[in-house]
Amino acid sequence: MFSKCNAADPCAAHQDFHLWEITGRWVSPDGAPAVTIYRNTSRKRGGIRLCLTYNNPQVVCDCTMYCVFGLYYIDLYGRIGIAYDREREVLLLSAFGEYVRAED
């Protein structure tokens, strides 16, 4: 899981982002499940959800994203930390590795 870092540490930038910045489709260069991050419009106050799609399009895990003390995560039978590197445009999931934006 990702931890909060101090300002001198380069990983500190990974925790300082807004959820709307990471919405969209993400793919893993290493072959991990594809990720779609979207705003939930069916609920009154919305919220951001993360959808993992495995090789078979019918196998989908749809999870709510949480933020506790500035750390973003999903609960998929255990916590999976989420971080974002704005400079490289890379999404980091602690259990699956790095993701890049899918080109439309």
C-alpha cells in the first residue's frame, strides 16, 4: 500500500491529485486487467468508481473508491492503493502495477 510521503520524497507527488484527473480508461503494459474510472451518476451525490475488466469482457469487478487521510484505495478482498503520477501520466495500483491512459 502507498504511504504518505514528505515533500522532499519524489513519491509525495503521487498522492496529491483530484479524482476527476484520473477518470477514463487505463491499460497496463504488463497485461494486468484493464481499468475504467468513472463518476457514478446513479447516486444522489455521485462518487468515483473503479471498474476492473479481465480478459473476458463479462468478468468485471466494479468497486467504490475511498479516500482516508489523503490515501486513495479500493476494497477488493483487501485494500489496493491508488496513486497517480501527473508528470508521466501513469496510474499506479499497488496490486497490479502501472497503467497508462488508453487511446481512443
